[in-house]
Amino acid sequence: MNCRRDKYKKNMRSKGIFISILSMVLVLGLSFVIANGLAMVIYKGGISENLQQNVGDKESVLEEKEKNYQNELLEDNLVLFQGGVFTDLENAEEFKDSIEDKTLASIVNDGKYERIVLGVSTKDTFLDMVEMFKKNNIQFVKQVYRIPTDVKYNSEILEIIDLFTNFVLDNFEYLTDEFDIEDFKQDVIEVEANYGKVGSYKQFKDLKELILELDDKIVKEDLESIVDFIYFSFKDYKI
């Protein structure tokens, strides 16, 4: 009888040990699964965060690269924004009419095509011009023109063009009405270039005179004549 009781106790101890070991294994296994799951969540979170950061970094780099490129490109150049190129005047006028209340637009004939010129820009007004066109949902392309490389001429012509484009940017919402350009003309008067007939001085002088000969109160077509002059002065310097 005692022998049977001892054997029973021994079996119970064995079962207890087995259950304890099994419990420990299960606990360890469960802990491993939880820990592994947490590690994966943290790892994936880290990857996601890194990916987002990398995407953000790449976008910043691209934006900075584009900005630097534009600044470098426009250092001694100007950009004419173009709305379209047409083989006949009727289609060009139809397109011009469709955007008449949104921006300045001029039709110029280069001897082969009718071109819609929307505006002109230098590096100082480039991004503002782009923003203006995008804001008004106007499709455009950029055509870069290299200013003649006479350094004496560059700064003066670019200064007048900057004054002109800033004036357009400040007033483009009201260009359908008559508006005052007296202050703009006064600013242009102050731009001096005392180099006689050196280099492209004549283009500077002619542009300045064209602006100063306008009335103090003008309509949009008068501004378009300035765009036309700039286009024809530089169309042979296309990059």
C-alpha cells in the first residue's frame, strides 16, 4: 500500500515538473513572440519614418537644386513666358481673348508663327511670375534669352525689365481698366546708362524712351507694346 502511495506521489511530482517546464516554455515562447512583434512594429515604424524623411529630404534637395538652377540660368538672361505658338492669326487671337481677363498677353509674329507672349522675367521676378500664371490656371512655357554679353548694358536693361515685371505683378488683376504708370515711369527715368553707343546701348535707350513716351494713364495694350519690344530685341539670343 505504501509502495503504491509512493509511486503515486512520484507520478504527481513528475507531472508537476512537466507542467512547470511546459508553462515556462509557453511563457518564454509567448514573450519571444510579443517581443518579436514589438521589435517588428518599431522596426517598421523606423523604416516608415526613415522613408518619409528620405522622401522629404529628396524633395528639399530637388527644390533647392531647381532654385539654384533657375538663379544660375537667369543670372545674365531673361525669360519670356509663352502661352502658345500658332500658324494663323485667328487661332492666336482666339486664345488671347480666352485669357484676356487673367493676364497680360501679346501676339507677336516672328516671321513664321504667331506667338502669344504672356510676360517677361528676370531671376528676381521669375518665381513670382510662375506663381501668377499657376494661380490663374494659365498654361505656359518658358523661353530663355541670353542678354548680349556687354556687362555695361546688362545691369541697366535688367533693371528696367525688373521694374516693368514688378509693375505687372502688382497690377495684373486690374489690367483690364485704365491705370496709372506715373510712378513706374519715374522709376525708369532714374535708370541711367552713360555709355554712348557702346554694345547694345541703343536697345536700352529705345526701351526706356518707349516707356517714357507713354501717357501717365494707359490701358493694357500699351504694356503689350513693351513686351513686343523686348521680344523682338532679344529673339535672336534664344538659348
